[in-house]
Amino acid sequence: MEAPPVTVMPVTGGTINMMEYLLQGSVLDQALESLLHRLRGLCDNMEPETFTDHELVYLLKGQQGNPFILRARRSLSHPTAPWHLRYLGQPEVGDKSRHALVRNCVDVAASHSLPEFLNEMGFRMDHEFVANGHIFRKGAMKVVVSKLSRILVPGNTENTERLSLSYLVELSVLAPAGQDTVSEDMRSFAEQLKPLVHLEKIDPSKQRH
């Protein structure tokens, strides 16, 4: 008798082997309320979800090439919630007519011992930060408006300093590979947010530090 096929199902709250379609932009602090007002009118949830998360970025350096990067994130608003482990692949550089950046995304829920597990696997924490803000949803699209803060004392999420005088704005969709019509829907939605914020397909080569 043959063994049953192995199924890979998403853990609650996570996604496995999906493609992330992404547009990014920023808005100055003084324009935040105007943007939130516009999003309330356009999105399904008039009152956004709020969040405060602590994210740690881990690197595993190999013999050659770029290091392998994993992101571990936990909610500071809901300390008992599972951690999330996220892998983001290299952006696809194929079809330049796509309106959004496209990359592989693996996101799974994990236990609170995740940092210790990653350390034992040979990963080393590169940097950490706190992100807090608002989440809006429009169908399959998610809009995250967040303020990023650096952590001044390692591990102490109470001691932070804001990175800039602006909020990061991200419009994203998780979908199976090949769903490129998603990027057209995202472009149309992004047009409705102008001139408050200009969401763009960011060129990864211009983000290198």
C-alpha cells in the first residue's frame, strides 16, 4: 500500500510558497492623517488593525555568494501570539511590464523559542527593529502604514529611536505564481492614493547599502 501524499498546508496565520507582489512608498509624519482618511474611504475596513511588532533579521553566511536571510517577528501588542518566521526570495527580474515587484515568500508561525533555534542552526542576528502602525485591507490587497524604530539596547524594545520623520507605506498581495493580473489591480489602487503617496516598484539594486 502506497503512503499517502505529503501535504504542505499553511499554519494558521501563515502562507507557504506564495509569491509576494509589492509596491512601496513613504509619507511624511504630517501627512499621515490625510493618508489614513483616504484609506478608510477606499478599503474594506474603515477602522484599520493596529500593530506593534519586534522584528529580528538573521543571516547565515555561506562559503560564497550572498548570506541566507530569515526574518523573525513577534507581536508586542499580543505577547502570547506565535512568532512568525519569514523568508523573502530575490525579486524576479523577468517581465519589466509588471507593475509590482515580485518575489517568493514563505511565512510560517513558530514557537517562542524561535530565536534560540535559529542561533543553534548557525544563524546570527544582524539587526532588529520595532515597527508599529496600521493595516488596511481591500480584497486580497493589504496596505501597511508603519513607523520604524531602531533598538538602541539589544533586546530592549522599550528603548528605541525613530529612524525617520516619515512612515513606510507598503501595498502587497500574496498569490500563487503566475497571477500577474494582480499587479494591474495594485497599480489601479495606487493611483487612487496619489498625490498623498506615490507607491512604486522599487528597484532592489538601488536599495543596496
